[in-house]
Amino acid sequence: MKRRSRRALIYLALVAAQVFALFPFWWMITTSLKHQVEIFGGLEFLPQAPTLDNFAALFDRYNFGPFLANSLLVVAFSVAGSLLLGTPAAYALTKLPTESWLQRQALIVVLLVRMLPAILLVIPFYLVLANYGLLNTRLGLILVYTGLNTGFVIWLMQSFLAEIPRDIEEAALVDGDSRLSALRRIVLPLAAPGLAATAIFSVINIYNDFLIALTMTSTPDAQTIPVGVSTLIGKIQIQWGPMAAAGVVGALPIIVFALIVQRHFVRGLTLGAVK
Amino acid sequence: MELRYELVCKRFGAADALIDLDLHAPDGCFLVMLGPSGCGKTTALRLLAGLDDPTSGRMFIGPRDVTPLQPRERDIAMVFQSYALYPHKTVAENIEYPLRIRRLTQTDRQERVAQVAKMLNIDAYLERYPRQLSGGQRQRVALARAIVRQPQAFLMDEPLSNLDAQLRFQMRAELKRLQKSLAVTTVYVTHDQLEAMTMADLIAVLSNGRLQQLATPAEIYARPANLFVASFCGSPPMNLLHGTVTNGHFQRAEGTFPIDNGPASELVLGFRPEHAQITMRGAPDSFAGEIYVVEPLGSETLVSVKVGADRVNVRVWSDFQGQIGDHCGVRPDASRTVLFEKDSGQLIKGSTSGSSKQPGTGGVRESA
């Protein structure tokens, strides 16, 4: 009986955590489906007269299409770019003697950029982009995000790649692979869960960024979703309905992406634990 | 292809892993590198595979100097201790991987894979993944991947050490037959002297990065080159008694034993457990002792006798009647003793009688 009651307590705690985590999401979805009058009308858990007006307004009046496109493009290219740059670097680092002076220093240097608060980096980045005429362009954002995220990719991938047994790669070398073809045909497929986990963290980080996007962009030509949504907060009035709709639409790509890679992702997170 | 190491050295930082390794294995030979862990045997194998670069020295496969070549250019196949199967590929894909890299046509690949899989009895598992196989099956897949390509040499790094005793016994025999039928020069690394004795054409005994002896198993058994080889090979190992030489007699407090005149005055007398008898205490040419333990092995009995501060093992018939604590004597077979110099540890006089009558390996038995 004691075990059963303990179990019940655990489930109760889990349910509470779920409600705590999911309620804001629920509130965002219901708000996006309510008329303005209803939004200000009180605490209704379900919209009394569901409407898609907010979504229509979002795209017709508030330029959400370009924001969404900018966000998707910028995220796709900067995540791909930083994975492409960071994974080979991480691979090279695993070939250094483990815990050697060189390996540790290299990893610390890589981490250095991440340790500075973004607000410190914004001004130098702004000046650099201004210098090259890249302010308010998607390319400018992609370059900045790629640079910032590569260090993160190196750290994460380094730990995933280090877990792949050396023997397996050496077997490929003896079987006739070169270093590069062994990396491509044997090492990377084995590191796929790690790549998935790294990709999803990177996507979320970059997709959520507000500060850098706000500073580097000024028009819907390059503004991303977080910046675009912020324009809904006016001096006089906050557009709660369209804002909630933006939240729903904005969350969709992440959810879809997470569903696609979740199988790898979960395996990636537990890679060390299962072994 | 014959294999040759020429004065190969390997240093890791300040530590010498391999010092002036000089050895030669003729074409088709089954060469076993034997030694305790850390002796340099795996280093030697990895150098030959091209996975590590030697600090100095050269290596040859046939007439080719392979020292500067990449692993893939050396045309060798390797079986790893961990098997190192590709976990994301099926058994069939694992086996055909070396062929795929060499761009064989699909029909050729399938034919070779089927042939090798049949040879190793794994044709039923071709579509499975390595994680769905038992240890013994994985071992066979690793072997299949090595032999599918018909390379110039096989390198094996303790391939049987992860198997249970019975499977190891079975695979040992199969591996030996396989090597003989393929007639491909094989370098096999192990710390298990029994594997070395049973499988090898030639054994290279290594210790502390140095080659101690390169010889046939029979030679190593009968005439170990030094005290290290004597105490490492054989189960139980060779009995070693310290003593002095005067007037053609090896002397200890417990007795004397006639030998040819040795050059040094301090010597070590060595003899195999099966080359001695238990006698009455005080029998001529015997050493006085006391039975320490009696271990019946079924077909025979192993008697451990305390001679002074040393212990000596003697193999006797299984009807042996002695008890722990009994007084007795140990008399080595004069024609089969060997002598070592005490200080250098080197062999100075081999067995005097022909080892032709009874091959030395006759005494290696599983003592588990």
C-alpha cells in the first residue's frame, strides 16, 4: 500500500508539472481563437465563438508572412552552416589526446564567445555588419548566428563524437576508407542522434533570438518572428489576439521539426546513459 | 606474403612501447605475438596496420615497404578485440563493406559474402544487426569481414578474449583450420599462452617492449630463451630453482643434481612439471621437499612441492597417494632440464636429449 500511495504522489506531481508547463500554451491557443471582446471579457477556458480572424489579420495586416519566411530561412541556413563548420572541428578535437592541454584550451576558447552576454556582442556585430552593408539583411543575420552557434555545436558534437568507439573508425580505415570517407560513411551515421539533438537545440536558440535580430534589422525585409511580434505591442494598445495567433503559428515549425527528429533526439540525450 | 619488422621503435611521450623490434614471419605463417598486457604486442600490431606511426624503423609486407602507407593502402584485414562491427549496418552490409569500398560489382559482392558467410556458419543472420547477435556470432561476422577480401595479411588483436571458455576452445580450432586453408600470413596478438601454443607456427614473446624470443611453440616450450619466457609459457609454467654450481653439480640446501659444467657459479635450474618425479626424500639426484598441495585434474594430478623457499609443480598419474604435508623428494628428468644464468636470466644450456621423441607442446593442457 505504501508503494502504491507513493506512486500516486509521483503521478500527482507529474500531472501538476504538466499543467504548469502546458497551461500557457493552452491559453495562447484559446486566446488566438477568441474575438477581441472576449479576450478582454474575462477568464474563459474555451472560446465561446471560435474565430480565425486573428490569423487572417496577422497575415493581412501585420506582415506576418515575411517575418515567418525570414525566420525559417535564417534558422535553416545558420543551423546548417554551424553544423557544417562545427562538426568537423569537433571531430578534429576528438582526435587530440583526451583531456590534453591543447584539447582543453581549444574547447575553452570556443566557449569564450558563448560566455559573453549577447548584449555585449551586439554593438561590435552591428559595426561589422554596417561596415559590410549587411545590416537589415538575412545574410547578415545568418552570418552572426552561424558564428555564435558554431561554438555550441563544437561542444555538443565533441562529446557525442568522443563516444563513438575508436575501433569502429579504425576498422573502416583498415577496410579501405580514408579519414574523410570513414567520417562520412561510418562516424557521422553513428553520430546521427547527436546531430539531431544539436540541431534541435540550435534551431530553438536561433529561432527564439530577439536581441540580435532586433538590433540588426529594421524592416520586414529581414525582421524575424520575435521582432515582428514585438511590433504588435503599440504605444496605446497591445494586439493580444494577433499576438497569440503569431505565437501559435510561430511554434508550429519547431513542433514539426521536433516531431521529425524526436526519435533520434531522445536516443541522443540518453546515449551516454544506456551504455 | 612474408612480414618483416626492421628495428621498429615506438615511443609514447616518455614511455617506450616498443624497442628495436626485429622479426620476420614467412609467407603463410601463423605468427602469435605473446606477452603480458603492456608488453607492446598490440602496439606492434597497430603499427603494422598503419593505425599508429612508428618512431623509427621500417615494416615490410612482402617486398613492399609499407611504413609510409595509409592503412587502406596496405591491403591487410584486421579483427579487433571489440569486433568493431558497424552497428548501423546489417551483417551482410558489414561483411561486404570492404568490397563496396573497392567498388566490386553487386553480383560479385553478393557471391563473396554468401560464400564467406557459409564458411563461417553465419548465413542465417545476414539480415540482422550486430546488436541482435551473440558474442560468438559477432566474432564470426568480424572474421568474415576480414577474410571476405583475401588480403595479404590478417591482423588479429585478441579476437577470442571476449568469448566464454568453451566457445574460445571451439573458435581456436576453427581459426587455426581457417588460417591453414586460406594460407594467408596472420599476426595474432594474445596474452594467453595457451592460445599461442596451440595455434602458432611461430611465437614472438614480448615483454616491456622488447622481443624476448621468436621460435616455434615446441622450441619455446623446450628451450625458453630466458627466465621471462620460461615463467610465462606453459601452464603451470616451468619450475625454476636457484642454486650454485660446483664440480658439475647443481647445489641447493635441499639436494644436488648433476649437470654439465656451467660457466657461471650462480644458476637457475629449469624443468617442466611433466619432466620430474616425486621420490622418497633423500633419493639420489633429488631435492628434499614437502607436499604443499595436491590438485587432481582428472586425467592426471598436479602436485605442488615446497622445496626450501620455492615451489615446484610436478605432474603425476592420477592414482597419486601423497597428502598435504608429506615429506618427499623431487627428481627432475636429467635429459630435459635447462639452465639459466642467474644475473642475465639468459638460457645457457638447453635440454640435452632430443625433443624429437616427444614434442614439448605435449605438456600444455587446459588447467581450468
